[in-house]
Amino acid sequence: MTLNQLAEKIGIQQPSMSGIVNGKIKPSLDTLEKIASTFGVSIGELFDEKDSNTFSCPHCGRKMKVVPIEKGKEK
């Protein structure tokens, strides 16, 4: 989904959506609720900074850590 599509879906102008994403505009609670609803997440999850080495299982939601294997040390 593009920023323009998201802006249109939640009823705001694209420059406002861009400002929110870039941290230049503070969205209202109503706008945050619409964004969260669009993505099927809670407002808190919009701000959940994820460790770049973790991901959530799409089936159970369990967080898993990705451990890179060093070259030459594969099992």
C-alpha cells in the first residue's frame, strides 16, 4: 500500500500522511486509530520498534530471533 493509498483510505491528504511518516506532523488519536485499523494492529504496535533480528510468526504471533550463520561455520 502506498502512502497515497493509505491517506485516501483513512481520509487525509497525502502530504499530511507523508508528514506523519516523517515525524513532522503529530497525528490525532482518531487518525492513529484509522491507521492501526487499516493494518489490523493496535495503536501500540504502530510504535513497537522491532529488533532487526526478530520477526513475529504470522500464524501464532510468537517473536523469533534470527541468528546469522557466519560463512564457513554452517552445520
